[in-house]
Amino acid sequence: MRVVLDTNALLVSVSEYSKYHWLYQSLIRNDYELAITNEILSEYEEKISEKLNVITAESVVRTLVELENVLPIVPYYKFQLIANDADDNKFADCAIASNAIYLVTNDKDFNILKTLDFPKVNVISVEEFKEILLKAKNH
């Protein structure tokens, strides 16, 4: 199951004290594939450095680069689907270019993608993704 994680989804899952830590642990356990671009990886590092610290950010980035289930993607087209926060377009473009099943986020700016028939990007919340992972494990 290939997904794209918005920065905030990854950010809240890194700390072992977070109620969302299961998301990061599931990635480490190879429960799903994560599609990323260099631009996304840079944003992950920047935001984790700001919110947590540089050492944690470097550790997370190193882990992501080394995991076999983290797929580097190069989108060749910029769809510009999200007008409210143009910086979020990199996640939509990565989801489209990688044929990701889901774009996982709790950011409401991504809801515009739910209204589009083409290109189709399935936006779900972190909690919805948890339910999907649990169902997949039980089958």
C-alpha cells in the first residue's frame, strides 16, 4: 500500500510519546510504502528541526533514506491543484506521480482534492489511515 504523508502527519508521529507514533512505527515495520520527493524530504527535515530538534530531524531523514519501503519519486508535472497553500502541491504531485493509494493528512487545505475527478487523489486523515492499516493486518 503506497501513501504520501503530509509533513504534519509525519511530524506528529516521530515522538515515541505521541498518540500517532504508531504511524512512524508502521513505516519502520514495512506495513506500507511511503513515496517522497527531495522537496518533501527537505520539508520533513526543516519542520522536524523546528518543532523537535536537529538531531531528531537528521535521524528521521537518515531512516527514511535507508528504508526499502520509502520510494524516491520525481514528479515531472506540477498540477497546481491546491490554491490555498501552494506549498502543499508537492504532496499532491508526489501522490499522482507515484500512484499512491492515499495522501494522509489532517490539513484541511487538502480537502479541495476530494472534489476533483481528475487527477484523482484520495485524501484521508491519519485516523482513517490507522483504520485501513488495522483492517489490512487482520486480513
